[in-house]
Amino acid sequence: MSRALICAGNWKMNKNPAEAMAFADELSKACTADEAKSLVLFPPALCISSLTGSLATKSIRLGGQNCHWQPSGAYTGENSAEVLKSMGVTHCLVGHSERRQYFSETNEMMARKVKLLQSLDLMPVLCIGETLEERESGETKQVLERQLHVGLSESVDGKGLWLAYEPVWAIGTGKVATPEQVAEIHLFIRAWLKQNKPEFAASPILYGGSVKPENAKGLASIQDVDGFLVGGASLEVSSFLGILRASVG
Ligand code: PEP
């Protein structure tokens, strides 16, 4: 039986407002109303206001790529979750590996961001994943456990949560985790949630890391893969929608 999968597109620091609008027009025309329900776009914050109109016609949801853990204040250059919400954003990435790697974001910061987003009724998409070095030294599950344990240490009961398992070595590299690796880790995350955070046990767990239309079907058939967080392939309507169609087809 086919299930509704999530297809989330992380544009990273790509596209300007005009390009974003052209993408949104093309996407809204190309997808059906049913497909639109599965899509969430995470554009750069500077493009969000140019996207709300055309995406709203099809109810395609919008997410922020990052936010600060305080709703407002003296944090020059940061994005406010409250402001994102006022712009029509419903989701926000937390702890993408590029934030951890290039901006030294810690699991403790993730915990505070998850708390703020949940208290604002925004959906945190907590990204977790191990580096190649950590995998090769057999530390994958310990690393993930710590990211989950600390990242969810301030979570708010009764609120929503999405998780994204993104092995760092598979992001933007063209190297996809094998179906066995993905199955093992998604099962591990589900079991961890059931045991430690039962209120979030049914949360969607997305896989991210070089997902393309060609590999989406196989990955989507894995138990506990509830959708994808897509970087590079979300920049073109054909590949972004191609992933959704391949995964449910
Ligand atoms: C990402 O940015 O979260 C990602 C998974 O990127 P890519 O699909 O390009 O590997």
C-alpha cells in the first residue's frame, strides 16, 4: 500500500527571489493538489517573501533553513522564528550538518531551537547524522544517540517533530547510504524515540543525502523512511517532483 511520503527541498544558499518565484510558478503548475501536500520547500530566508503567494495557491508548505533560539533580540545577522512564522513559514531545519560544521552549532543549541520552534507551533526538522570518520570508527549510533538525547532534551510535549537522518558523508557527495544502512539507522532512531521520547515515537523520519529520482524508489520502500530531505536535486522542478513521483510510483 502506498503511503504519503514527505519531499522536503533544502535550497541551501542558492537562488535569488526572481529565480525562486520562477521555480514556484513552475512547481505549482506541474504538481497536483495531492502531490503538493507532500512538499515542503526550504529556500534561503531572503527569498521567502517572494514565494508565499504562488506556493499558497497549491498549499505547498515553506520552511526556514535556520533560526535563532531566542524569538528576538541583539543577535545581529540571525533569523527570528517568530518572524519566519509571520511570513507563513510552518517548518524550520535545526542542526543541518552545514550549520554544525561551518557555524559550530552544538547539540545544546539544537535543544533550545527545538524548544522555541515547538512553543511557537512551528515544526522543527531536527537533522542528525554521523561523519565518515565517525562511521568508520564504529561510533555512528553513539553519535546519533547523543544528537537525539541532547537535541531533544528541552522538547515540548504535545508538539510536533520531524527528524532527518543525514549521514554527513552522503550530503552533496553523490554517495548514497545503502538501503541496509538506511534501514538499520531508521529502525534505530524509531526504537530510540519509542524508548526515550514516546510522545514523538510516530514522528516522520526523513532520509537525506544525495537523493535523486533514480534512487528514490528503493529508499522509499524502506520501513521507517517517511520521506526525503533533498539538497541538490531540489533546485530543479523536474528532479524534485521526480523524486516524489518515483517514491510513490
Ligand atoms: C541536504 O542539504 O540536506 C542534502 C541532503 O543535500 P544533497 O541532497 O545535495 O545531498
